[in-house]
Amino acid sequence: MKRTAIYASFAAALLFTACSEGSTETETTSEVTTEATTEATAAVEGETYNVVTEQSEVNWNGKKIGGEHSGNIELQNGELVVANDQLVGGNLVIDMNTISNTDITAEEDNQKLVGHLKSDDFFGVEKYPTATFEITNVTPVENAAAGEATHNVTGNLTIKEKTEQVSFPAVINVNNGTATAKADVTVDRSKFDVRYGSNSFFDDLGDKAIDDNFTITFDVTAQNTSNATAQN
């Protein structure tokens, strides 16, 4: 399986709360997000590669004093824009309702953590069902060694309707109608009003504090479906 990986470091506490799914409101917001993604992608000249969600993966890792937690989040949809076999833009939409935990084996404790991550303490997924990342600039790294970053990527990350610019190195490859990338991005959750357990908002938390910085790993595969259709 070929996969486009974008590793995005979100804040460690990002993944420590939750709310229930947002039914009608969630569906409406998702439709608006999809339209915005398409419009933003169309603004960049090039061929559109659609993200293959079933071949894509997003992982998260958050740390606190004396421990850490990890899990997954699913991509809702996304597009990458390619020109002259180079990635030049794109958008990813993350379904925040799909936050899960992979390190806690006890079902009750696992669901308690996931529920907290979805709650208003953290991501408030009922009100904010998606997070987005829009690529605004991709710059090749000269003489990149094998296995090391081939490009530097800059884009706008939006969580809870707050947008911040983030930059990170990435390993990107475009070959035969498939675009792949790998990257690691660190995000400060305090900039997105994710307050729970944050020393940026509360004093005297002691060993109850959760790191503001957390890591998100995007493993995304995108394919040029127009070329595939033409070939068939």
C-alpha cells in the first residue's frame, strides 16, 4: 500500500476529551467544510489528487507529567494539488468525532478518555466536528538525503474555528498518479483554545499539567482519479 504521510504535531492534551457526535449540525458543517476544501484547492493551479481515506491514517500522541496517550483520528476527505509532478497545494479535513485511543486496554477507561477528548474541555467535537489543514506553500529541499525530508511545508491549521500557521519538513513523492508524503508537525494546543490541564491558562497544576504541544501523524494517500479514468 502506498501512503502519503503527513505527520502533524498537535498539542499533547489535544487528545484528552470528547463530546457526542453532532447529528444534523455535524452533517451541515461537514458539507460546508467539503465545499470550502474544493474552492481552496481550485485556487491552486494543478491537477487534483483525491485523498483515499481507506488507505490513509492519522495518529496522535499527547504527553503529560508521568505518562502519555496515543490513538487515531480518521480523515473525512481531502485533496492534494500536483503540478509538474510536484505537490503545490491541498487540503485535509479531519473528522474529530472519530478520535480513538490505542494504549488503554480497559474498555471503560478507554472510553472515558475518548469521551473527555471529545468534550468541551478539549475539542468540543459536537460544536466543532472537523479540523482542517490547508497547504499554502511547498518548498523542495536541495540535495535531500535518502529517507530525509524532501520538502518544507507551510499551511494553515484550523481547530475549533481558530487558525494558525504551521510549518514542518516532509518527505513527499509523486509517482504514476499517486502522491505520498511524510512529515512531523508540532502544534501548540493553547493557540486553539484547548485549555484543559494547560499551564498557559491555569496556575498551580503541578503534576496534573498536560503538555501544550502534542504530535499528530498524518499518513495519507492521494490519487489522480482523472488520469485513472482516462486510462480505463
